[in-house]
Amino acid sequence: MSRVLALDYGERRIGMAVSDPTRTIAQSLPTIVRRRRRRPPYGKIIETIEEWEVDTVVVGLPIELTGEEGPPARAVREFGAGLERRAAVTVRYWDERLSSVRAERELAQLDEPVRSRSDKERVDAMAALLILQSYLDAQHGR
């Protein structure tokens, strides 16, 4: 079976997580650090897709607390459409409301407070993991 890749897409970093082949368990991958005002790093993401034999990419969609999609959600959809054009994958969007807040709480429970820029990379990786596990659980009816 192929795997699912989740992306927590942001202006500065992209958190990543991948499923196991049975699409049951998520594990985090290294975060991609972006260069400001540069196009998305499609090449690095496509390398990850090929390396892990991914056929579905779940991109966290930053829906506002009101339930509406604002400019950040439009940017994520534009990125997802670009990825789908460049790679042989299906792109799905998943509500990521408060995923970074939940990620920080999870890390705090592990007694790993967020203090530095590199810690923010861990938060983004954890956010991608939470997005992916939520998606996988929904697919399995859990």
C-alpha cells in the first residue's frame, strides 16, 4: 500500500508527517524551512513523496474560527493545486484549526517547552503529525 503525507504549510516552515503503509499511524518527518518570498519548495516535497511512496497528500487548511476561508486558506489551496500539477498525487485538504496550539500543548506535556526557532520546527512537525493522525482516524471511522 502507498502512504499518506501531511503538510502543515506555512510562510516560513512546512511541517511534514507520513503514514505507515497501512495508513493507520502517523510519524513526523523533518520540517522544511522556507526562504521568505520564494516560491514553495515543490522539489523537496516531491522528493519526499517519491522516497516514501506517497499517493495522497493531506494539506492542513487554516480555516478561520468563524468557519470561513481567508487569505491564508486561499494560499494553501493555491499551493495544493500547484503540488497536484507537479506530482502524481491526490491532494486533500484537512481542517487544521488550532493544530499549532495543540502541537505546543503536546510538546509541553512531553516536558519540551517551545523557546527557540528550532523548537518552532518541532511544533510544525507535530502539527503535521496531528493533522495526519486526525485524517487517518477519520478514514478508519475512529
